[in-house]
Amino acid sequence: MSSMRLYDYTASGNCLKIRLLLGLLARPYERVPIDIFAGDTLGDAFARLNPVRETPVLEISSGQVITQSAAILWYLAEGTAYLPAERLERAQVVQWLSFEQERVMGTLGGVRFRVLTGRATRDAPAIAARLAAGRAALGVLDRHIAGRSFVVADAPSIADLALYPYISVAGDAGVDLAEWPEVTRWLDGLRALPGFVDDLAPYPPNTRPGGGRSIYDPS
């Protein structure tokens, strides 16, 4: 019986980060499906797990829980090859985890969600601004990984796994990744890792406005 439970939404890039690491580590766990847009996070039971009602949530054998994808990645990677032991490299991992949340998820990931679920069109001013910021982030990453296989040091780390999900589907946001050949090469290198499985699901119909109840559409 698994000693960990992952409360997981299959269409979430943040949840995919955790599944990627658990798969690469071959760690057993119980996957608890959460349908955000069917109201699964709005009840009292889920609020006890995570008061901000977001996924992913990792429940460990002691019954304690960890929320926020970066924190879960760090916890799971501690003592493994996916978290460097050297002090500077660990700081660089934090740097790229923060970069992903600030510069990638809210731009490329946010645009993708809004466009695919019918909440906005790509030509809306706010969307155009987010896309510009996302493209700038891709430029930063492209220059950084030129001539290297991974984001930090010479081995894959949780920095790579955190950056992968929303960048890998940037095309859904209207961004052609062919413009950043180093990023494309890096993505292909990650996909070639033994045990790497990308099982990100498409957004289901209930993600569209009026299709369900969630923290994003409470009424």
C-alpha cells in the first residue's frame, strides 16, 4: 500500500510536475483524482487539506500535507539526483522554480487556460501582454541553455521538471516554439529520459465558463 497520496487534477501543469518526478523516481503513490471544475475543491474536506483549495496536494504517511508544486517537488527530490547537493546549485534550482512561477506559469500557462476554455481571445490586450512576457521568458531560457542539456548543472533536476509542463504546451497559447531552438532541443532531451511520461490531459468541457463550479467560477 502506498504511503503517499497525490490529490491531482490531470489537466493541471502544476500537477504534472509532481507526476513527472514521481514517475522518474519510480515512487509508488496513490493518485486521488480531483475535478476542480466539478466543485471538488470547494467542500470542507478539501479545505482541510488545502485552505486555498488548489491542487496539487501531497499527503504523506504521517497524514501531514504539502501544498504548492515547488514545495512538493523539493520534498520529494530531497536525497535524490533531482536535487543537487551543492549549495550554489541548490540556490539556482530555487531561482528557476521562482522563474517558472513568475514568468512562465502566469504568462504561457495563463494564456493557454484562458484561450482553450473560451475565457479570452489571443488578440485581447491583456492576453497580448501576457504572451509578450511569456515570449520574453522563453528567450531568457533559450539563451541560458544554449550549449547545455539541463537548466542547472549537468543533470536533470526539479528545475527542469517545473519548467517543462507549461512550456511544452506553449503552442496552445499561440506560441511557436520553433522560434527557440535551444528550448525545443531541451524539451526533447527531457522527453528522452528513462521513465519520462507526459500524461497531461486536455481541459474537459466543464472548464468553460458556466460549465462547472470551481475557485475560478464559484457561482
